[in-house]
Amino acid sequence: MRRHKIAAIPADGIGPEVIAAGLQALEELSRRDGGFELSVTMFDWSSERYKRTGSLMPDNGLEQLLEFDAIFFGAVGAPDVPDHLTLWGLRLPICQGFDQYANVRPTKILPGVSSPLAGVGPGDLDWVIVRENSEGEYSGHGGRAHKGLPEEVGTEVAIFTRVGVTRIMRYAFSLAQARPRKLLTVVTKSNAQRHGMVMWDEIAAEVAKEFPDVAWDKMLVDAMTVRMVKNPKSLDTIVATNLHADILSDLAGALAGSLGVAPTGNIDPERRYPSMFEPIHGSAFDITGKGIANPVATFWTAAQMLEHLGEKSAADRLMRAVEKVCGDGILTPDVGGIASTQEVTDAICEAIRGSNI
Ligand code: NAD
Ligand code: MN
């Protein structure tokens, strides 16, 4: 029996609701498959903990996580705690501390879910966005001088290193190579940002030589938003900086129907540390506690996690269950349905148990 140790951090808002749904589906899969077992440890690291103790996670938090094979994360953010404190207090320290430099965000239109784009259905939009997850605009460098005075200056420094850009470029090219269309679009803003972004373009051209069978092109990030909306079929794998890909992947989630279906894996491709899997969305204060959070993003990221753990057949089964349940119209309100989180979850579990899935 293969055994995987999972650290679950549901955190804030709808995080606990969708993580509970994800864990229910994972248990069902391990029962169905019989070949693996998950041992799940729950962590209460959250904004609530911050309000109680002054920190979202303990000082030795990363050390505590080291022994796990993967981290299953909900969402962090509370209405009464500034967002930069919650983000830098929990999610970013894990991503950066464990050098999870590849943030992988698959997007496609699921059966039964409609895109806001007219005439675009399942099969017309099937992308993977690779977000550089360790440097760039979120490196934390910058500062404020003359705080509060009329002459105040604030800087936000984007740091790009040759090592950092080369490794994400290799990751993106090899991911593109493994997909049927072998197509990669490299996104920058190298017309206006003429240092680090020009380096991105140059490194892309260098790494491309290692992948002669991958067709690739370059886009400026502003023009990319237009292409995503006007010509979604022309795209397959996409690589962009931390900030650019953050924005593009929210757009991608919306074009695929809802943020509630968009998953993400924060991956250390070298497997030195645990990788972290989470829905893209945040704590969604507006629907917290109503029982209507869409659990599909969390199921999809659970499938990413299973694949990372080597459980490919369980991952595929989970995605087939998601496609069946969505196709049957068992959907939460954000994607036009009337089902609750629990109803969708129960339907997923039933599909997993079914012999035809
Ligand atoms: P959000 O993703 O929480 O919500 C945006 C909109 O999408 C809301 O209308 C929400 O109801 C809807 N939505 C999101 N997930 C959904 C789901 N699973 N099912 C149905 N509808 C869903 O983004 P926001 O409102 O900008 O941020 C709220 C809080 O979450 C903030 O504190 C923010 O900092 C935090 N946040 C955290 C993460 C993270 O933990 N990775 C990501 C984004 C935002
Ligand atoms: Mn984001």
C-alpha cells in the first residue's frame, strides 16, 4: 500500500468548505482504488489564528510541513485583516520557503459550464498557464521613503535572475512538449520594461533550442489579454512572470466559466520540498458559510496533487468524475446551477464509486 502524507491548511472564508469537499473526494478515491492511502493532518493556520496570537502560522511552520508529501491549501484572507499581511503571513512564505517556483494553472471549459465568450465551448479553450512563482514582481523588494509626506516615494522592485528565468522556461517548454499540440506562448512586456523582460525574451530563445519540436511565439501581456478573448483556440501552454500570470490566470478562470473551477499547483519540480495545491480563488467573503462554494477548483487541484504523488489513475478518475457531474448539470450557482457544495461533492463521490468511471 502506497502511503502519502498530506498537510491540509483550509485557512479562511470558503477555504474550510472546499477543503472538506476535496478531502471527502480523496478518501473516496483511495477506497475505490485500494492501492494508496492518504494520511491527512489538519493545520489551523489562518487569519483567526493571527487575530488570536499575532501570527498566521507558527515560527517553525515550514519545518512542521517538511515531513509531508504535499500541502492541500484552501484560501487565506479575512475582511478585518489587511490582505498583504495574510498573503505574506502564510501563502507566500510557503511558496518561497519551499522554492515552489512553478505555478501550474490548467484551464479548460468543462462540460455543462458555459464560457462568457460567445460560441466558445469545451475543446475551444484548453490551456495551461505556467506562472513563475519565486521572483519577479513578488520578490518583496522595495520600500517607502518619506512615509506620509507629500514627497513620499514607494518602489516595488521586480527581480529576475538568469537561474530563475531559465528554470521556469525549461519547465514550460517541457510541459508544452508533453501536451499534444506542443505549443508555447512566452508572455512579457519587453517593449516598456527593457531590462528583466528583455532578458526573459533572450532566455526563451536560448531554451527553445533545447526543444526543437515545440512551436513557440512571444506576446506582450496587454495584447495577450485580447488574444485570450478573441482567439482562445490559438493558445495552448503559456508562460509568464509572477504578476502577469497572476492576472492572466484570473482572466482565464473567468473565460472558462468561473474562478470557482480554476485550480493551481505550486510545484517544486526538483522535489526537494513538499509542493502545494490550492484553488486559485480566495476566501470569497460574499458566499462564506452559505454552502454554495464551488468545490470543482478544489477537486481539480486534488487531481493535480494526486498526479504529483504518482497516483495518475486516481487523478484521471477524479477528473472524469468532475466532467460527468458537471455534464449532468449538477452545478453550483456561480456556474449557473442550483446545487450546494455538498450536493456536488456527494455526486462526485457517487461517480467515483460508479463502475463506469
Ligand atoms: P475571491 O476569489 O475570494 O472572490 C472573487 C469572486 O469570486 C467573489 O464574488 C466570490 O464569491 C467568487 N468566488 C470565488 N471562489 C468561488 C467559488 N469556489 N465558488 C463560487 N464563487 C466563488 O477574491 P476576492 O474577493 O478578491 O478576495 C477575497 C479575499 O481572498 C481577500 O482577502 C483576498 O486577499 C483573498 N485571496 C486569497 C487568495 C489565496 O488564498 N490564494 C487568492 C485570491 C484572493
Ligand atoms: Mn491571483
